Amino acid sequence: MRILLLNGPNLNLLGTRSPEVYGATSLAEVEETCGEQAERFGHRLGTYQSNHEGDLIDAIHEARHRYDAIVFNPGAYTHTSYALHDAIEAVGIPTVEVHISNIREREPWRRVSRTGPACVYQIFGRGVSGYLSAIAHIHYRARHEPTTVSYGSHPDHIGDLRLPEGEGPHPVAVLIHGGGWAAPYTRDLMDGMAVDLAAHGHATWNIEYRRVPSAGSWRAVVEDVAHGIRAISSLALEYRLDPDRIRIIGHSAGAQLAVLALKQHRVAARKLILLAGMLDLHRLRPDFDTELAAFLGEGIATDLDQASPIRVLPLGIPLVALHGERDDCISSEQSRHFVKAAVTAGDKARFVSLGGVGHEDIIDPQSAHHERVLDACIS
């Protein structure tokens, strides 16, 4: 594929403009890193930046003949330019909108995107690494484009469904992404796993969920996950899914939400796979205190046990917990101790240690130990 990295006004000042908001990385460094990311996936990257709306429109028009996808940070034009929206819509090239800062937590006018509805996805608040996430999303979207389906009334009550080859009914792998319960981290984190599992015969249902405070409470977030899993029954006939062959795969905070959905809402599944899970909230690193306080809110003093997976055992279904020994985000001791506690409580559980694997590597199909992860997910 040929991918255009397109940047709008003031992004030529990256590295010097408000580094407390946009970081210290220059645009040239972003372009170089993005070129490396594109090459990693076997693609080519072109770059362009302009402070002028008309130039950006022209670049989008010209991309019809030169590029297969666009990664676009429109800058402040995001919030004003219907013309850019129309240009993206007119050329029909899959475009991912990127913002370095968390636009949902800035001034109210920055929270509105005029260009977003014309794009296939929006990534925000991940710093300059958001550009890399956008390239990854484009790659996996091109390999197997999902059908995005609503499972509820809120805009975040959606999931990406990918079907394997064959007539079905297909076994279903439900994917629950992590990201420390923070809004910038969304289901695209599980794109690679979703595409790979679909290639190995499983329908994949990669779900999104609300965050506190829009959900109202952490319990409502768990309820979203449970609701998303139960939606398979209503989708089964149309998409040839087998609701009796469901396995749930949760990564990081998604593993925590998966356990609570199973225990507190009694959703049905044949197997639970926990990847680098947050499984004992009492033993998270101190630098998770802010995320934990945001997730539990006023209940941080009273609800910690109820929200901690290790405190709600047994689960009553087979489970496997995989964890990389080079995970510098969540210690592998979380999974090791959880499995020990699960076995003591009467669950059929096993722990798989992955030497040399980091926190994100465990969900990366290009990582060295991916075959072991895949085997645990489909066996």
C-alpha cells in the first residue's frame, strides 16, 4: 500500500510549539518514525504538511492517483473545515484522523470534529505514537475490513465484526481492549489479533465500551462489556455465528473487565484468555493510581475488592493467563498469582510465561511469541 501522512496547520512547529501539550518530537522525526512503521508492515509512506486549507484539499484530491490511504492530522481545521470533510468524502480514500493531544479533555470547541465523520477512524490523545497506531489500523483494515455493528444506544456501544471463510456457524472470539480505562485507547489496539484470529477460523467481535464518567460508574463500564458479549446471540443468525462457542480474550484492563463481566453478569463463554491482565488492583504499580482513581471514582475506597478480578474467584470456566516477562507496564506476577488463586478456588486455570515479551508485544501478530499466544486463544 501507499500511505500519505498529511499534516495541517502549525504542525511544522512540532517539538517547539507547546511541548507540554504536543511533546518534544519534531515533525521530521514523526515522519521518519512513521516511514519505519509503514515499512514494518510492508508499505510505502509519502508525507506532506501545509498551513493552508486549499493546499490540504488539493493534496487530498491528488492522493486519488497516488495513495491507497491517508493518515491525517488536520490541526485546528478539524473543528472548522467542512471543505476538508467534503474532500475526504469525495475521494473515497480510507482516512484515519489523528490528534496528538486528548481533544476530549481540552476546550469545548476542540471536542468537535468536522472532518471526523468522513474518516474511517479517529485516534487522539496518544501523543505522536497515535500516528503509528493509525498506520497499523490502516494495515489491518486493508487485510480484513470489519463490519461495524451497534450493540446499544450509546455511540461507544459498537463492535467490529470480522468473519472467517466458510459457511459457518462460526466460533466467536470476543476481544476486549485495554488502555487503563482511558478514552484515548480504543478497540484498534486489538485489530491485529482480530484479523489473525479471523484468518484462523474464528469470527472476531472486537468491542468498544463507554468510559467513566460518560458511563456514570465503573459498574456501567462492566455492564457495557457484558452487553457487548451478549449481543452475539442477536447477531448469530444474520452473520452465521455460533453463540455456544464463545471465547473471551481480554488484554490489560480489558482482561479485568472480562473477568468482571463473566462473574457479575454471568455471561456465557467456553473459555477465558487473559493477556497481560490487570488482575489484582491492589497490587498495581503506584503510577496507576491516577487511572484507578478515575475508573473507580468515589468508590475507590469501598469498591476496590469488587473491581479486582482476584477477589471475585472462582469463575467456573477454563482460563489461561499469558504474560510477558519483559512487561514493564503490568508485572507478570499479576497473572501468576491470579492463576494460583483460581486453581485454589477450584477453577481450571493455567499460566503461560512469555520470555522477552512486553506489554504490547503480546497482542502484536508480528511478535516473536505470537504463535504461542494464538495457540492459547484458539485451542
